[in-house]
Amino acid sequence: MKPGERTELKVIYDTADRPGLFEKKVILTANITDAEPIEILTIKGTVNEAPSAIIAATPRRITLTGNERRSGKEQAVAMKNEGVLPLVINGIRSRDGRNVYFDGTGQGAIIIEPGQTRTVEIRLGGNDGDASDREYIVIDCNARNAGDTGYYIIVQYEM
């Protein structure tokens, strides 16, 4: 810029996925010899979380031992929506995809309203191995705390 010339400075702070307190500073630097950076503006505030569904499943860990380890068992899983928007569950499956416990594409999604709980029965298969083993049940849903990979429940096969 030439001396005396003016320009517009536009500052954008994208708050998506960044809830909580924040403090941002706009600092001007110049390519002038011995020029010190100048703090132009400080913005402080709080970003509220966007409304969303939040899933909580009980139990979060299932342990199979003895006869249950070998033969499997029926397991009730209670899924609660702790958020403020409806929770939409599109599928419940093993992480490797071999076992599908619920398929929302064929049956229609499970919809749980805020503050409500829905229990689903799933049939866990057995494990004949000689060592402790672990697998994961994945709940595919729109919950903020499920992320892109789903919400996980651990199934532990103990000796």
C-alpha cells in the first residue's frame, strides 16, 4: 500500500465445532524494516454448542465369560437421547460389518426424541477362541458424540 492509502480488512472467525470460551486477536504486520506487529483488535466471547442429538448407551461394555462366551447371548442395549434434537439411528452393526443387528434402510430408522430412551435387543455371537478377545458394536446415528465413524460399544470375550 502507498502512504495514506486505505483498504478494508475483513476478519472471519468460523465457530463451527468450536464451542466454549475464545479469545482471538487480529495483529497487523508490515514488511517495513524494524516495524513492530500492531494488535488491532481483540475479540472475546463464548460460542454455544449447536443444538444436536447426543447418544448414551447402556451398557457401554459387555463382557462374555463361560458358556456365554462360547454360545453368545441376547443383550438389551438402552439408547438414550441426551440432546435437544431427535436422535436418528440408521444401523447397529459389528465394526467389521459381518454382523448386522439393525438395518434402518430396510426397517426404517429408529428415532428417539430428546430425553427419551429406547431399548433394542441384539443377539451377540459366541467366540470359541483360546484367548481373550474384543469386538465392537457400532451405532450409526446423527449424534454429535458419535462422529463420522459411529458410537461404539465394546464386547469383551474373557477366558
